[in-house]
Amino acid sequence: MRTSLAALMIGLGGAAYAEAPLSAIDWLSDSVANPAPRVVTPGEEVGPAAIEQIEVTALDATVPDVAGLLPPTATGLPRALWGPASAEDVTARIEAVPRGLSPALNQLLVTVLLAEANAPLGGDNDSVLLARVDRLLEIGSLDRALALLDRAGPDTPERFRRYFDVALLKGREQEACARLRARPEISPTYPARIFCLARGGDWQAAAVTLETANSLGILTPEEDLLLARFLDPEILPDEDIAPDRRTPTPLTFRMLEAVGEPLPTTGLPLAFAWADMRETRGWKARLDAGERLARAGVLSPNQLTGLYLERRPSASGGVWERASAIQALETGLAAGDTDAVASALPTAWEQMHASNLHHVLAAQYGAELAALGLEGEAGRVARTLGLLSPGYAQVAAKSINDSFVIALALGIPETAIAQTDQAFAVRQGFTEPLPDGALRQLVDGGRTGEAILKAITLFAEGADGDVDGVSQAIAALRALGLDDAARRAALELLLADQPV
């Protein structure tokens, strides 16, 4: 291979390799370098160099930080979402939100990240956009991140490297490579350029570019070997020179897949799970990936349910037990057999709850199950799932239970007795005003977006310990007109452990 590459070598200019800026997402590929002169493909005509490059910005050009997918009419949030906050304050607040949020809090966070809003003060018109995209990437919400980048335009190195990696994980590398070819000023690094040349069918140019990179001493031994094997799968792997398989970039991940050494995604960041959602993957791999993504709130309950129903489990234990439980429940509901539903429901709850996927049951079946009038344990489970569903108020209105949870779902928590510390904190948040403090200053100062993010943080932390944070968070969300989000988060907190 090395001999054949050398034979293909012709004179062409090399590009300096500049280390990409650090990112909150440490698995991003170094797919672009800035600044770096353009690499010329063999046979390409090169015109005279320009004496001076002048940047021109249209007067109506979109400020990237303003870009969003949800207008104020859809979110109910003000266009002046950040108020007088600085870009630095907003990015810090986004990064401070805890991981592993409940479904209601996660939905609220995503709404803020996708909202169209005026840009914060200061910054570089890009930092808040990148912080929003990075958080979406971290929670595995690749489609939303890609749509946000499309809206802002992936035409700068930092935006493009995120766009490029999302496309790799979603199997859309041809589209990303086409965009890279159309925007050579983005300055692709050698690995990205070689990958795209090969994907475009120009194997000769890819081989020449690889040899050029080697002659310039740009590639590491691991990159060199992997790229060479990508171009010629007959090259045997060198056990002493192997790419990092513990923390691969999407580019490394896809090339290893191409040379017949795909990596399991279970130990990789959540975003990589999307690679296992492709139809070319086996059912077990798609089920495992689907559960990871649904647990994080980025795969819809309907999609995961569809995966469970795809075929009959061929084994037992783990994901197979959950698939069997959902299939039994679905069969009973489809036949209108309440006895079968009553028999299947407790098992489905037990299996899904143990894997922190009961919110999928609630969203998919909650309202329907609550309307069946089941009794006993099945009735308790059905009522709980109904209260965890978007139709929680309608479910509560038909309940003869007079518990605090029912009163909360009806919007009248002050009429019931709170019997636990968590319930008391929830009741306090709905019945008392937001106390003075940092959160109150954000609300009163018109820094709505920051106040929401701070409330999410306090609620999540309070749910694990200091319940005073739960009270403050609920009071703040209510003061901002987000009563439904506050109630759903509170219901999830109080119903997290067992049916009522």
C-alpha cells in the first residue's frame, strides 16, 4: 500500500495542521483546522492568490446566537429571553444544568435551547449557539442539533465540525462531505479530507493526500494506519498502533466500522447510540440504543414502543423481558381484553420502572389505561401512569382518590395534606411566593432564560437532597407562567418510586 501510494504521489501543496479549539464535547472530531491553507486536489486548477481578503457582512445577516427552531408563539417564552444577561452568563448557566433530568425538566430545557430569542449581550455572536448545540449533542438530541446548525448555517469551523460529526453518526456523511467540498474555506483537516475524497469515489486523490500528509509529518501513527486501512482494507492492523477505542471521535468510529471493526456503542457517549438505530443494525442493538435514547428523552415513546413490537423476543432477561411485557400489554389493549391488560400491566410497570423507562409507558398508554377502570394493583399502576401522562388533569378529575398527588394534578395542592418532606416542599412551591435571593433577582430582572435554567438546576438538585430547592424552583416557574411544567415535574418527583 505504501509503495502504491508513493507511486501515485504528485506535487501538491500541504496544509498546516492547527489544533482545533477545545470544546465541552470532548469527542468531537478535529475535522477542520483554522486557519489553514487549502489543500489542492491533484488536477485542480489553482488561480492567482488574492492580494487581500475582505470580509463583508450583509446588513440583514442572521446573528447565529438568535437562531432557533421554536418561535415565541410556540414556546410562550419572550423573544427577550435572556434580557440583559451576557453571553458568558448564559453559556455558564447552560453548562451548569445537571445531567439526567426527569422528562418534564428535560423537555423544558430543550424548549429553552431551541427557542428563538434575541442574542445576549457581548460574546462573539456564536458562543451561546455553540453552548446550546453542545448540550443537545451531550443529551443525544442529534436531529435537533443538526436542525439548529442548519438554521444558523454551519459555515464556520466550529459550527461545521459539529455538523460534520452529527452527519457521521446519523449516516449522512455524503451530505456533509458535499457541503465541505462546497465550502473549501472551512479548511478541512487531512483525515476529514481523505475520508470525504474516498466517500466521493476519488480514491486516487485520497491516496495522494494521505501520502502528502505523511510526508509533512502531520498524522499520528494511529491516524496514518487507520486511514491507510480505510483506503485499502487488505492492510493488516498493527496491534501496536491502534486508534483509541475508548473515546473515539465520530470520524474514527465510522472508519473503524468501514474496515470491519465496528465498536459497540454501549460504553460510548449517548450520541453514538444513534449509529445503532440504523436499519442495518440487528434488533437487539437497536433496542439497546433505543432504550438509552428514550431514557434521555430524545427518542419518542412511540418510536421505542414500535421497536419493542417489531418481532418476537428470542431470549429472556433484560431488554427481552421489557419487549415481552410491552407486547403482552399491547395485545390486551388491541383486543379490548381488560382482564389481559390487568394481568400484563403490573409486569410491564415493574420491568419498565426498574429500567427508568416508565415515562414511556405513561406517554404511550397512560391516558388509555387510566380510562379502563381497572382495579387492584393494575388500577393503581394505571392511575399512576395516567398522572404521569400529558392528560394528568383529566385523569385526576375522574379519580375518587383524595391524596395530595391528585390535588396537585388538579391544580389545588393547598386543599390536601402533604405527608412527606418532598410533598410539603412541592405544596410550599405552589402556595407561597418566590423568596428573595438569586433566583428572584433573575425573575425580576427580566432574565427569563437564566431563571428557567436556574430553576431546573435547583429542582434537580433538590430532588436528590435539599428539598428547599424544589420549593424555590416551582415558585419561580409559576412566576414565569410555566405552571404546567412545574406540575408535571412535581408529579414525576412524587410518583418516581411506586404507584399511588
